Amino acid sequence: MPTCNLPMIRPVRPAWNRGRIVGQKRPLFPKHVWAIRVRLELAERVRDLALFNTAIDSKLRGCDLVRLKVADVFAAGRVKERTSVFQSKTRKPVQFEITEGTRASLLRWIQDPSMIGSAFLWPGRFHDRMHISTRQYARLLKEWVSSIGLEPSAYGTHSMRRTKVAQIYKKTGNLRAVQLLLGHTKMDSTVRYLGIELEDALEISERIEI
């Protein structure tokens, strides 16, 4: 009796991106920023508030943000108004401002007893980790956006990097300023990063009625 070669039956696994929003992560709107700040302040989460504010102002990649040292932002008993750090990706320095609200939250965190003896601004919990990891930072971000009712999969660490520059471009249209603030070497990278071409095309399309 001839045997039939039946196709192999494989268990169907759900797609890794099922139920998730993939692609470029969205920046936060000003109303989202203030909503998260209020919740962190009410919850007395001193470190998280300082981390959130610094992420918005610095516009740094997550890998550079978690490696910030106290000396990068604090000198002579006060928090700096501006500072400069080297980017791990480009090996070039980038400057950023530290606004008044961020300076206040940073000063409060630096003076916290848990910061005694720490060279890093966001020290890790374990002896083998001098600072928090980018994965831990990403988990905190998911928690922040979830607390105000946003879909966590739509936001990532680059959302924090894009938040302020998206508003700067929206209000001024100055791409060169955004390029300098992000530390990009090429203008094309800035255009792609902001998704400007797609956004402009959608705005044009919305104005056309047929």
C-alpha cells in the first residue's frame, strides 16, 4: 500500500508584533508631558521625575542618557544651565539646555541620600551595574505613558528624544536647529527622523477635498 507524504503540521505561533504598533515611535505632546510630570510629582518619585525631565531636555539617545554622570550636570554646588556630552554613536559632542524645572528636579535627586557616593546620575541597583540599563529605562517609559492612558507599544525611548525637537520644528520650521540639537551629521537623517516628508504630504492631502 503506497504511503502518502502529508505536509508537516507545525504549531501556529502568534506574530511577534500582534497587537503592537510598530514603526517609528511617536513623540509625546505637551499635554502628555505635563500629565506625566504631575503624576510623578504627586507620587513623590524623585528619581523618575528627574530622569523624565532630563530625557526631554537633553534629547539624548537612551544609551547616552543612562550613562550621564553627576559631573555632567552638576558643578560648584549647582545644576548647570547648559552642558555638553559625547554621543556614543557618533563620538561627537552634543550640547543641550537644562531648563529651570529640570534643574530643580535634578538638584532634589542629587541631594537624595541614595545618591551619596554615586558618580552616575542614575545608579543601578546592583553592584555589577554602575547605572540603570537602557532596558530598565524603556520599562520606566512604558510605565509612564501607561499611567496617562496611552498605548505603550506606540512609544519608546526615542519618543523622549523626539518630543522637544518635534515641537521646535512645528513652531519654527528650523531644520538646522533640530539637526544641531540631535547631533546628526547629515540633514537627511534629521528629515527621516522627524518624518517630515510624510507629515507634510499628509497635511497637503488633508487640505485637498474632492
